[in-house]
Amino acid sequence: MLRQELQQIIDQKTKPLGALGQLEAIALQVGLVQNTSKPTISKPHIVVFAADHGIATTGLVNPYPQAVTAQMVLNFLGGGAAINVFCRQHHIGLSIVDAGVACQWEEPLLQDTRLLQHKIAAGTANYLEGPAMTAEQCATALHKGREVVQQLSAAGCNTIGFGEMGIGNTSSAALIMSSLLQLPVSECVGRGTGADDAQLRTKISTLETVSRLHQIEALHQKPLELLQVIGGFEIAMMTGAYLEACAQGLVMVVDGFITTAALLLARAIVPAVVNNCIFAHCSGEQGHQKMLEALGAKPLLHLDMRLGEGTGAALAIPLVQSAVLFVHEMASFASAGVSEKQ
């Protein structure tokens, strides 16, 4: 049995049993995901999905203007964001996807292969007034997310992390969490990009109104309908990407609050998706810890980060690489001539 074979290989390395802690659990998990006693990490990659949210134009849920989404996409392409720094440092591939940014890019950028053009629309509709997207838009976003992963897998990537950029997307994530975990909105909403106390109260009140309007509490067993009503295009594409990465047998390194909300949706569709997931960190955004507890997840890092962009995943991927490398390169008691515990 593969699990027993992997565990024996791990236990026979020159160390006390369990001395490498979570790295041993990761090594075992990666081997099981890849169905091999010789797991590898090949061409690790981060995909950042970017999109705008109609609710953001109201100013009720976010202190930053909606234009920041497009500005940050340009920053990603210019190499100046935190995710760029960490991916360069750790030799991780990086792709940026326009899933629905409310911006018309100029011609040179439309030809830039670093920006994957999958825009569904120039942002979602305002879910204070109606559903965020149509059923057709939701289905298209899920499909495009799958396509992105298919292309990376075909190019040899077997380990992937997802990031996001979208002013207002912590609000969508909080509503998804509230519905799927059956928790009050107030327990799910955080400060996002830095709301002060007054802004946070307005954000909570606004999202409680949205919850009542769409009766999201009753949608916890209808993940696609929930996504259509209050999701963002970037969250929808991430959901599709998770599902395809699971189907392709990829290892997924899960980032923070918004990316975990997308995973909750994916799990509601295909529960086995979580078997392929390694959880990078516990975000400083309120609600993320409760999400992780609901998933039975044990995050690798606790750095009080809440930036998004896939930054937590980029920092955790080297730990996953270390877990795999010790399986390959660390001597066993027999090969090193070291006596085992009596």
C-alpha cells in the first residue's frame, strides 16, 4: 500500500520519528496526491486572477477606489508587487489573469503574453441591486479557470497556487463563507484593505442587507447559485481552477481569505478537492481561521499577513519543496550506517 510505503521511507530517514514535523505530513500528502513513493515538485506556479466588483463603486465596503484593481495589475506586470518579489526569489512561475477588470487596456498590453485575457465583463453587477453575474457568465468563468490550469499542467507544472486582486472581493468572500459555513455575516467580515471602525460597521451592515436580499443562508447547498449571486469573476475562475487542478492531480498550495472562499465553493461541488490542498498560512483577515478550522486545515505559516496576491502560497511553496527533497536526498539509517533507536 502506497501510504505505508511512503511512511516507511519517511520513518527510515536519519532522524527521530516525526522530528521533521509538518514537513513529514506534507511529504506523505504530496506522494499520495501524485500516486508515487518518489514525489517531485515541477515548475511551481502562481496564478493571480484579477477582477472588479460592482459593489465597490458604492464605496460602502471598501476604503480604496475601484481603479486600484487595474493599477495593481499594471504593478504586477511591472514586477513591483510583493508577489513578484517572492516569485522571483523562489523561482516560481507567475501568471496574471484579467478575469473581469473594469478597464480597457491599451493595445500594447493586449498583446502582452504575461496578461492572460479572459475578461468576462468589466466587473460584476452590484449585488445590492441584483445578482452579481448571469448563469452564463458564471459558467464561462468556471470554464476559463479550468483552461488556465490545463495549459499550465500541459507545460509540466504539478504544483500550483492561486492569488487574487479585486477591490471589494473580501466582501464576496465573507458572504460565501457566511452561507457555506452557516455563520452570521458579522463573524465573517473583516477590514479587507484597511477599513477603519466606522467603515467596518458600514461594511457589515451593507453585507447583512445583501445577505437578506439574496437569502444566501438558504444557498449553502447550491454553490453555483451562490457564486452567481454574490461572487466575483476572479473567485469564479479560481473555483474552476481548483476543480481542474484536482482533476489533473496537481498539488495546490492555498493562500488566504479570498482564495480559501473559492476553495469552499470548489469543495461544495467536489469534496475531494481538499485532498490535494496544502494550506500556506492563516491570514490576518477575520474569518480565515474559522474557514481553516471548518476545512480541518493546519496552515504552515502564521505571519499575520492579509495582502492576498498569492503571497502566502509563494512563501510556503519552498517548504513543500523541502518536504519533497528530504524524501529524495536524506540518507536512511541503513545507507548512512547510523544505528536506529532500540
